Amino acid sequence: MTRFNRSNNLTGWIVFAIALITYSLTVERTASFWDCGEFIACAFKLQVPHPPGAPFFLLIGRIFSLFAFGDLSNVAYWINMVSVMSSAFTILFLFWTITLLARKLISKTEEELTQGDIVLLLGSGIVGALAYTWSDSFWFSAVEAEVYGMSSFFTAIVIWAVFKWEKVEDPAAENRWLIFIAYLVGLSIGVHLLNLVTIPALALVYYFKKYPKGNVFGGILAFVGGLVILGIINSGIIPGLPSVAGKFEIFFVNSLGLPYKSGVIFFIIIFIGSLIWGIRYSHKKANVLLNTGLLSLAFVLIGYASYLMVLVRAEYNPPINENNPNDVLSFVSYLKREQYGSRPLLYGPSFVSRPVSQKRGAPMYRKQDGKYAIYDYRPEYEYEPGSSMLLPRMYSTQSGHPQLYQQMTGLAEGQKPNMAHNLSFMFSYQIGHMYWRYFLWNFVGRESDEEGAGNMLPWDVAKKYPAPIANNKAHDNYFMLPFILGLFGLVIVYFRQKRDLLVLGLLFVLTGVALVVYLNSPPTEPRERDYIYVGSFYIFCIWIGFGVIAIADAISKFVQSATTRAGVATGICLVVPVIMGVKGWDNHNRDHRYHSVDFAKNLLNSCAPNAILFTGGDNDTFPLWYVQEVEGFRTDVRVCNLSLLGTDWYIDQMKRKTYLSEALPISLDKSNYAFGKNDIVPFYEIPSVKDGINLKEYMGLVKQENKAIQVPLTSGDMTSILPSSVLFLPVNAEAVKKMNIIKSDLLPFVSDSISWTIGKGDLYKSDLIMLDIIATNDWKRPIYFSSTLGGSSYLNLKEYMQLEGYAYRLLPVKVPGASDGYVNADVMYNNLMTKMFWRDLDNPKTYYDNTYLGSPVATARIAFLRLAGQLIADGRKEEAKKAIDKSLATMPDKSIPYDQFSANFIGPLFDLGESKRALEIAETMATRSDEVLTWAKENGTTKRRDSNVYLYIMQIIVQECREAKQEAVAKKYEALFQKHLAAFNMYGNTGQQ
């Protein structure tokens, strides 16, 4: 082993250790929000997460979970460590890739390298690898149980392996490297498909090695060949092979009358037999290219075989079994992510296009009486002639999206976008806002972690920012140094290794802008998506590493000694990653952050025993799955996700007992809610029942598929309708009173039925199932609705709902005027004061980003406000004071800054005689609002949402002070409020952005 190899290996492991220590110290100790809770729960018990799954990630996660040694509260930490280890190994292979490529820039063999060369190469690797270690987006994914850390590892090791293969001279050895790369690609399929986009660029490495004197035409052919390989894997292997197996299965079962799985088994035998025969034949004929190709295919399939876990576990039907892919046909649907729909890429409709007809597409099968029966067809829509366009970027018709398209491009209502509008949206929003902004976050600076936050440029350091931005932990200015150093590296590789620049440039584009075009983002996303593009940031960090060589060249006239020059250049350039690490530490350190799990426990503890809890999106549900599946917390509560309740497989799961929760009371049969059946229940008023229909009788008619409440669809199928805007449900009043579920002062309001106006809108399948549960349950089990749900999810039943914490309980009693539900102060006080968890919410050193400061904190503060208000109304001022004290102590301004809900504490504090505290909060919030609004106006960076929030805060402060007869301070704040109101032109100008 040469001196360089020894130094290279040792330094690589040192850099690995630095990354490992960084991520280990900043890793989240429990399940973070978004997909992490689901992945941890599925890894712990090997369950089936959302499509297309990540089986290899789950298998590794399961192994790591064993290090918890039975301590269930430590399981999440150890599965998070999968990302920590994967990310640290990513840094290791990035270091080795940089030194491998940098040697080509120096153009010396290992034996010819001097001490100065070695220092320069190692310095390049250290700077580039540490820049990526501490880059914003990669660091974010490295400390949580998401797939992107492991996906980056496979990208890193594949790129390293390809350049390592390029150096191998022995033909037999180089073919083994190709087979190894194929195996890595196959394994990566079981983590995330992002790794595949590197294949076309890496095909150029193959071409340049095999054809050293290659030309442009050959390079283009090689790139196209890489695209073909990508297409074969992405379409021909991943969904393609199971699709063919599905056709065999249908033929063998339906036509030959053989048992289930016989067709799949036959296909596997034929396919594997053919592959083995092909490999033996190529070996016998000494056809190296064919042999290597077939072996590579075999190893891709061996890696891809991790997906067998999905089929095996779905067959056992675990509690989390999304899409239930327990046979080859549903497995194909799972792999293709069909439940999420598709986005047009090269040609398709725009958001103003209207479908004029619907055709039957591919048939959908389900098992029935020993056969596969067609139960529906996938719809294929045809649009009016001339309404489709090339490269459709503005296509989404989801709620609010058309209006956003119009605001962003200046389109009038109903106006069809032309190519200029299309490209404007693509460059300004999709590439500019959803990629370039993220790129600058990583290598230039980031204004804050507020959603939609912009960048910080070097000269912004002189700007005076308001406290909420200046004190934001993600307020990071890198003074553009990483970006500039990367440009230096880009220039030097251009002059010294144009072929490597072409390969790296294509990798940068494919994992960046090309991915933006392929994903075709809608005009708004639930959260920032920077973690998708870390592949392109990875490539840029290679150029940052090359920047050390550029700096060494630049100072060569001033420093004669090569070793000294290399050391000086490395020392100067090390400032860049160090700045990134120091600036980024506080907004990536997730130590002491537990509230995602505590929020889930608080929501569950808001429910009575054996409850049914309706929840909404990912952050309402995945943490609940985690605490129930992993920590075994409150498994008596059945969590029912409304986002999934419109799918037949999920309804089937709700009809089964899980842990301590009995099956949900659903009366409808599978035929009533199968895919395509009653997906939308349109409103058609029937005169005979327009004044109201009995909900139980209505559900009976739906179950019977009674023609009296059905209308035909354009496809010819029949669907149920909602025949009345008014529903009523009979109540056994005496039985309900004996259940002791209604507080005594409300017992007089209990009647023989409840009646409400559900409205004249169409129902979705999830609404229909909710109504069925309510009707069938007959008040036997407590039914709760999470307070985080959107307004339409409450089915206009809020007047019959009792707030008991973070959830509303549906009860057969109506409090007049309680449009937002009524508060059971006794139950809610007990829940909030004795059953809730608030770990480290009062710790100012703990980092809470927008996800935590949004719904979880808002839910808690609103709950305390509602409770305090009710206690004051009931004359229970001492308890009200304790509740407010608890809220302000657990969520103080120093750690959880006051928000618009906090302003509403001022009034209750005045009511309780706590005028000093009320005025302190008012002064703090008014000063902050004044500062932010003044800064926004002066800098022309006003956003209507932000300015409206701070104006609302000031308005509440004025109102509360005036009602408390605090005229002097009310006048002071009124003057500030009016000044900003006029400045923001809010007297009717609602178009401000």
C-alpha cells in the first residue's frame, strides 16, 4: 500500500468520525413529525408503510431497533441512528470520491505523488466532505428516520464505485466492479428511487473508459444508453416484472382454473430459469459483455428482492398495512403509487382544461370465489380538443391551486395559459423557488426557517432584521463562501478535466433541475422539499473540494513550497465548512426535542377509554401510530385517518380488532365501499325528504343499494346520493342518561333525536363511513374529532361536540350558539393539567422549527384559552388562573415565541386581576409586531399572511386593553395599529402580497 493510500484511508475514516459525532450529537431522540413516526413504527414491527415503501430501509431499521434492548422509548432513537450511520458513510465515500477525482486534476500516479500533492488531495477531500457534512439540507435528513440519508449513501457509494471501476485495468476485476454496482443499485430500489437518476451520467464514464478517443456523437449515444438502462430498471423491472407476473396469474387462475399464486410461481420459475440459462450460455460461449449484463441484471434483482418483505408482511395483515399489497396485482398498484394519481410531464391538460368524456382504462381485479373478478376500470379522461399543451407546468385543479397559478402568472379567471405563462411558472417558481432557493440555502445563506423563507447574501449582514428573524436559529449567513469556493473548483475542473466536468455536470443537472422538471411541483407544498435535491448539492460539494486546488494554484506565486502551499490552501478553505458547521449547529440540533411524541400522547389522552378518534393528515396520524405501535401507549383508542378512510383496504382494517380496540361499528358491506363505489355521493334533493332523513334508515338504503337514492354515472354505474341537506338520528334518551357521559347541567338538553344541517355539498366516501360509524355506534363508544381537522371534516356537527382537550367528543346534546363546540371544563381541566406531556417545551436551547411552532403549539394554546374562558365564565377564577399559569409556564416566550393565539391570553389575565402580566405580554407582542411591520414595509418584503398576523395581534391587544379600561395603553397601541394599517393599505386593498 502506497503512502497516499494509507493517508487517504486514515483521513477518510477521520472525516467519517467527525460526521458521525456531529450527527450523533444532534440526532432526534424520538420520532419526528412527517413520515418518521410511520417509518419507525413500520420498521419496529416490519409493517407496510405508504407506497412505494422502503423495505430495505425498514429491514435495517428493525436490526437497529434491537439495540434498544427492550426499552421501547429508545426504539425511535436507534432507528434514527440508521440515518446517522448512513449519512456518516455518505461523507466517507464523498471524501474518497473527491480524492479519487482530484488525483486526475493533478495528473500523477500514486507513486509520483509528492508530500505536497498528498496534503493537497487530502485537503480537497476534507473541505468538500465537511462542507456536505454541515450543509443545511443533508444535515436535516441525517438526524431523523427518513429514507434520504440512506438514499444518499447509495448515491455516494455508486458514484465512488463507478470512478473506482474507471481506474481498474484488469478486465475480470472491472467486470466484478460493474456487478457490484448493479447490486448496489438493486438494493437502493428498496430505499428510494432517487439513486437511479445518476445512471445516465455514469454511463458516460463507461463510454470514456472504453473509448478514450470518443466523440460527441458517441457521448450522446452513451447518455441515451444510460437513459434506456434507467427506463428498463424504473419501468421494466420495478413495476414491469410484477405486472407480467400478474398477467400470468390471471391466466392461470381464471382460464386454467388453478389455485391462487400458481401463475406467479410459474412465471418466477420460467424467468429465473431463463436467466440462469442465459448466464450459463454466455459463459459457455465466452461472451463477456452478455455474461456481465445478465449477471448485473441478476444482482439488480437480488437487491430488489427486499420487496418480498412487502408481500410477505401484507399477507399477515399487520395494523399498518397501507394499500394491503398482499397479491401480485395489488403489489403492482403499490409500486406504481397509483393512489397518488399522476402528474403530466411532456404533454397534457392545463388547470383550465375540462374533461369531456371518460373511458374505461385498465381493469382492476380482486379475489372472488377462487377467481380474479373485475370490479372496476381505471378512469381515463379525454379533454376538449386544443386544451392540452406541451410541457404542462400548470395542471393542478386541487383546491386553491388555480387561484395561485393566476396570482403567480397574471392569468385572468378562466384564461388558458400559453407557453410563455408555462415557462414563466417553471423558471420562477419550480426552478427558482423550489430549487435555486434551496441551493442558495446550502451554499449562500438562509434568512430563517419560516416557510417560504428566502436567502441571505453577504451584504445582508449589515441589515437590521426584526427580532423574530434575527433571533431565529436558522438565520444563517455563509457570506457566499461555499458558493464561491465551488465556482473556483468548477473552473479548475473545466480547464483540467473536461470529461469529468461533463459527467459531474450531468449528475448535478439530473439530480437537480432535471428532477424539478420531472416532479412538476404544484404551486404549493405541505412543507419545504429541499431534501429531494441533496444529490445535486452532493456534486457541488465535490467542486468545493476542488476549490482547494484552485486556491493552491492561486497562491503558488506567493508560496514556493508545495507542501506549505497545500497546507495554507487547506487551512484557508477549511474556514468554509467550519462556518457552515458553526452557523448550522443550533438549527440542526434536535437534542431535547420530544413534542412530536408528546403531542400525540396529549391527543390520545384527550379521549375517554375505548374511543374512536378521527384525525387528518400525516402530522396528526403518524406520531399516533408511533406511540401506539412502538411504545404501546393508549392502544384502546382507534385512530381513524380521514385521509385514508376513503379507501376500501383501510375501511377493511377499521372493521378488525387491533390491540385493545374493538372493530369499528361499520354496517356497510365491502360491495358498498369497494374502489370506485360511492367515491363521491352527490347531493340530489328528493322532495319527499327535503326536510330531513333518518340517518340510520339512509345508511340502510345505501347498504341495500336502493334505487330510490341512486343515480347513474357517466360510466353507466350507479351511485348513491345524499337526498336531503338535513339529517336526524334517533336517540334513546333514557339509555344515554344512564351512561353518565353528559354533564348534569346539560341533561335537560337531551332529546329523542339529534338533527343538523349537513349542507348541500357532495359527500366523499370518508364522510359516508363517518356517518355510518356515528349511526351504527349508538353512543356505545366515545367518538372524537381531533381539533386539528379542517372545518368540513366535522360534518357540521360542532354544536353537538364537547371539547375535552385536543379533541372534540360527539354527544347527543346540543348547546345553542356553540358553533365551535362547548367546553366541559371539568374533564378538560383534568386532562390538560394532569394527563398531558410537555417535555422541554420551556427549554430555550431546544430547537423548534415551523412544524412544531405551528399546529402542535397552536392546538395547546387554543385548548388552554378555551378552558380558561369557560372557567372564568363559570366563576372558577382560581382554576382559570392555574390553567393560564400552566400554559405560560410550559410554553414561555423565551422558548416558544408568543403567536397570534397568545394575544388572546391578555383579556383573561385582565379578568383575573393579573393586569401587570397582561400588560407585559401586550408590550412584548406590540413591540415585536411594530418592529416586524416596520421592517417589512421599509424592505418591501411584505407578505400578506405575515403582515395580517401581526396586524391581528395589534388589533387584539387594543381590544383587550380597551375592554379592561386601560385607556392610556390602548391609545398608545391604537396609534401604532392605525399607523401600520394605513401603511399596509389594508382599508380594502386585499391584493397585497
